[in-house]
Amino acid sequence: MLNRQEILHALRKYAPISRADLAKKTQLSRPCVSALVDEMIQEGLIHEIGIGDSTVGRKPILLEYNATAYLVMGALFDGNVLHMALADLKGELLCHEKKKLVSPISGETLIQELEEGLSRLLEQSQMTKEKMLGIGIGLPGITRKRDGTISYSPSTGWMDLPVQTDFEARLGLPVVIDNDVNMMTLGEYYKGIGIGVANQIYMYVGTGIGAGIILHHQFYRGSREAAGEIGYMIVGAIQPISKGEYGIFERNYSTPAIYAKARKILPHVCEETSVIRQLVHHAEQGNVQARHLLDEVYQHWAYGMVNMISLLDPDLLILSGEMVNIGEKGVQRIQHFLAEWVPMVPDLKLAALGEQAGMIGAVFSVLETFPMLTGQK
Amino acid sequence: MLNRQEILHALRKYAPISRADLAKKTQLSRPCVSALVDEMIQEGLIHEIGIGDSTVGRKPILLEYNATAYLVMGALFDGNVLHMALADLKGELLCHEKKKLVSPISGETLIQELEEGLSRLLEQSQMTKEKMLGIGIGLPGITRKRDGTISYSPSTGWMDLPVQTDFEARLGLPVVIDNDVNMMTLGEYYKGIGIGVANQIYMYVGTGIGAGIILHHQFYRGSREAAGEIGYMIVGAIQPISKGEYGIFERNYSTPAIYAKARKILPHVCEETSVIRQLVHHAEQGNVQARHLLDEVYQHWAYGMVNMISLLDPDLLILSGEMVNIGEKGVQRIQHFLAEWVPMVPDLKLAALGEQAGMIGAVFSVLETFPMLTGQK
DNA sequence: CCATTTGTTAGTTATATTAACTAACTGAAG
DNA sequence: CTTCAGTTAGTTAATATAACTAACAAATGG
């Protein structure tokens, strides 16, 4: 069963490719490849695409991966908008939509929206539910993927819900749930700026500050699934804290915190557009206070990064959420700060997938559970 | 070949155990277990130990792992003293010795000492070199295990040496090299306070500050083998830094830094005994300045831990080096600080193996490369 | 028609399985 | 005390699986 995966992996990597070449790439014998390929052709996972070219000898029969043999759905709910997509086995989106839901949103509402969304997407792409493998759903708040529950979600008020089993029962399909930032991390790893990078950290700044961690090509979640809660890091000056309150980094350098700081120095701060963008604009216009605040923010974000880099020595750090608005100039500024503090500065890149990241990650959260169909290792 | 490992693993875990029970534990069939066990008995890896007891039915033939079928050597050189040990396949030390080397110490000197040490240990334990699998060597400074080289070692002045191949050529045995703190981490994981814990961080404070990281039961080294270089973390007040100089945490809260701080407030600081021990002593005697300095140190160590915990959410944090001198009271004080900043405080324990940790870790660095003999997964 | 490459067929090997057996032992009925 | 049913341990034999090698047929260019 493992060699099937191996063959699929090579097939996807080098497609279109012949059986003989597959044998060379996988180190398996030609008969073995032939047999397994035939099996998978029967199952519809592989197609013969035509005859290839060669200078001498019999011409090869080229094979191709049939990514639409099965489908998955990926969804991301950010507490407000529900993104949904249908994707093939390569994680390529066939079609997608987004829908703003009106509060208050119960679990029941969400399930219904997912159900209806799935129907619409299937119809749109002219596919049937029989081909569906499962649905991945990214949710805001604290989730526990292992037991499929949501511990707490501030935006919806949900607490301790067995979301996965509830959804599976209603949707009639395997469901994978995870935290929204984790899904986005996965998205960038498989389809975005982090493709193929073994050790990477996805840093997200929004209402909160969090990180998704991929080590040795695997998502790292920690012992209590609390890894990446870098909002708790001690960055900048120590401040008095009241009992049970946490998150000094988050409290000072998340989006709301920066808004508060900006309001003190700028006359008109618009709540609708990115603070960082506004600060960058004013700084470029010559506003010294804005430039200073921006530098303070960059610097403290960099401090957080220094802590992560020195501990984990990753290849890549992906900046997302509010951070995507700093532009290439901002990236260079931060890179400059990093070089002051650590000798090994990793690649620093802006997230590439925008609002689709989480939805795409959700697609892959399902595909990851079917390596024998996708050829993922 | 993988089932052999599985059987050995179960055998070591449940020994003494019969073939029938092994089949149950490993989910393999009884004939398969019988065949593989017979093989391994032929090779001397397993022994029949005698007849077991049972209420009904035929009595089982109990099997035991023969840990002395092969041997490994573990060594740790801390820049000053060379610790050497001979160990069996369980990592149990058969005999060990330590020897102070006199500076300057060349690679040649070290090889010679290792060679002579090995001879002495073999003689002492009445074993032969034929049973040796390899030698693990922990070295101070920056090592690259992957290519077996040492990049820089301040205490000996070595730079860019292909230590592994040099040693292998001379000693005639496979050699595994690694950084001293990494070896200690491994030691505590396999034989010390961290046995069986999936996610743990070994924090070492000495001349420098460093950490060994074990995630999912595997050592994590980072992309450039620089993971755990937490001396670079930004802990406490930001300080001006000159170009190419790194390590704010290390500069302020490593052993030498604490000595410097202590000298300012205490009349007689002894360079020979632990600063922390001296500070604890004076604090207990009622010296307020000492108590304050101690608290400052504990607090800043805790800040560093907060950063690691929030990022990695480990089960366990092991305190070693200078930190072992804080005692249970110190541990509680730090735990108190941690609880102020993060909701998920992991176990916090003092390292258990003392100066033997590195040597034992070195033993396991070799054993890890022979899972088919040790049953390690 | 020969050299060369692709793909298949046939037979082999390695490693597991299941089913059925022998071995060894307990305990209770006769 | 003997005997035999019931139980557990370990082995043997036949079978299944999944790979391999060797040999060959198909296809093609020179």
C-alpha cells in the first residue's frame, strides 16, 4: 500500500511520465509499477494520456494523475464571513464562494450554510456528492483537532462543542476541524509562499497574534494543542498584569492595540482600512510620529520573531494578517532589525494567498488524511 | 525488518515475556514471532531465560533481551574534562571514567585519549572491541552533526574540522558527534527526568545559554542546526549592541553574567563554587540585595521560558547547568513567575543525571542509529 | 533485420498469514 | 490414583501478498 503512494507521488511530480520512467524514479521494478498502475487506472486515479516521443525503441505510454477522481470541500469561517470551496485531489479549487453570515451564529446555522453551500458548489461544478472524500472546516477560537471539539470561540460565543461529530452526522461526510490560523498555515505550506519548505513559521497578526508551526514538513501542535500561542510571549517592556490575564505581545502589538496607539498620534484613523496601511501612508507623507510608531511596531514584531528564530531556526517566516500591509519596504526594515539580533536570519516573506489561505488549507487538511489517493508523503 | 524492531521493542518493554504474549503485544501472528525470535536467538540478541508460570495450559518459555550482545562507547569532552563510558544496548553503563586533560588540547590529543580510554574500559569490563557498534562524542561549541564537522569551539580553538571522519579513521569504529548540550538533552530524555516525554525542552545555563529540543520524541535541530540557540532571545530590557554581536539573554543571565552582577553586591564571591548557591545562601541569611538579584535572575530565566512555552507548548522543561542549584524552592518560585504569563505551565524539573548526562546521551546518540538492535522506534 | 526501449508474462523469493497440529499443564470426575 | 476435558504455548504446513528477476513480445528507428 505504501508503494502506491510512492508511485502517485512520483507521477504527480514528473507527470506526464511512462511506466518505465516511474520504475526508475521509484526504484521499483517495472512489473510492480505496471501492476499498481493498472490497479489505479481501474480505480480511476490515473489516466493513460497518449503516446510519448523517443529517439529509439518502443514509444512510452504517458500517464497522468486524474485529480478529479475524488473531491473535497474546504471551508473557513472567520466569525463573520464563511468561505467555501470545492477542490480536486491536487487541491486545485474548482469553484468557491463567500457568504457573510449575520450574528448571532449558532452551530446549527453554520451547518445549514455548509450544507447549502456544498449543494451549490456541487451543482456549479457539475459534480456529485458520491465523489466527496470529506470537508475541512477552519473555525475561529481555540479548537482541539485531536478530539474534534471547539473549546472556546470568542466571536461566536461557542464553548466546549463536539463540532466534528455534530457536523459529520449532519453532513454525512468525514469532517476535519481546526483553528483558522492553522488552516491558513497549511494553505501557505501547500499552495502558497511556503511550498516545500521543511521548517517554517506562519506568523499572524490580527485581533490576536498567533503562529502556525511546520517542522520537518509536519504541522506541530504541542502537547495541549497550544503551540504557536505567541501572543503570550514577553516582548517589550514588562507590564503589570492582573490575575488570569495573559498575552503581553498580543496586548501591545495586535491590530486593535496598534489602532489604539495610532489614534493617539493621528487625527483621523479609519476603522475600516488597515492601520498599518494608514501609518505607512502618513509616514511617507512625512509624519514623524507615524514613522516612529511604525518603527516601534516593526521592531517589536521583530523581537517576537527573534525569539522564534533563535529557538527553532526555521528556513522561512511567513508574515500574514495585518502584516501583509507592510509591503516589501517593511519586510526589509524588519529583516534589518532581525540581523541586529540573530546571526541566522531566515527567509522572510509576505503571505501569498490572501483571504483564500484558510479555505485552501482546509482543503488540504482533508487531503492529508488520504495519502494513498494524493501521493503525499 | 521492521517487525524485528517491533518485537524487540515489546520484548524490552515487557520482559520477561513469552512468544505468545509477544504476538499479542505486537499484533503479529505467533508463527511470525516464533520465526523472528529464533533468528534473533541465533544472533545472540535474545535469550531464553526459563519457564514461566501459569494457572492452566502449557507453561510459557520466557524470553529476555540480551543487552550485552553489542557495546557502545559514549564520551563527553567539555573543553576541560573528558568523560568516557562503555554501555550495553540498553544504554546501561558498564563502567566509566573521567580524565582532566591539560591545555592546549588538539584533535590529535583527544583521539589518543579516546583510544586509550576505550582500551582501558574494554579491559575493565572484560569485553572485546569486536562487540563495539560505535562511539558517540559530545563536544563543546558549534557542531554540525549532519556532516560530522565542528564549526567552532571557543574552549579549544578548533575551527571547521571534519571531526567525524578523522575520528572514524583513527578509531576504526563508526563515530557520532554532537554538541555537548544536545548530548545532555538526549541523556535526560533516555535515562533521566525526561524519559518517555514526547515534547520537552532541556534548558542549559552555563558559560552560555542553550536549549535542546525534543518534539514528537525526536530531536529537533532546525534548518541550519542552530535550533535551541536561545542565548539570542530578547529577554529583559533592550540594550545597545555592536555589529556582529549577539545574545542579549546570554549576555545578562548566563553564569559569567550572574557572577559579574553578584560581585557588585557581595563582598566575597568565590569563583570556584556556584554563584546561584552563594546567592541562595546569602538570601537565606537575610541579605536583601542577594534576594533581589536572585529574583531578578529567576524572573528573567522565566521570561525566556515563557517565550519557549508559548511557542512550543511542551510537556516538560528540564533545568540544567547552573540552574540545578536553585533547589525545589527555586523551581517553585520560577513556576510562580511562569503562571503569571502563560495559562499552560508545563512540568518544570531539575536535570537528574548531573555530570553524567552528556556521556549517557552520547551513548544513545549511537544506539539511535541501530534501531534494529535496540528496538527503539 | 538489428539494436533499443516499453510494457507484459511467468516464475521466484521473502515475509507475512491462517488453520491445524503437538506439547505441556490444571483440575475435576470416576 | 487415573483419566480426560479444557486451556495455553509453540510449531508445522499450506496459503496469501507483494515484491523481485528473467525472459519475451511489441513497437520503432536506422
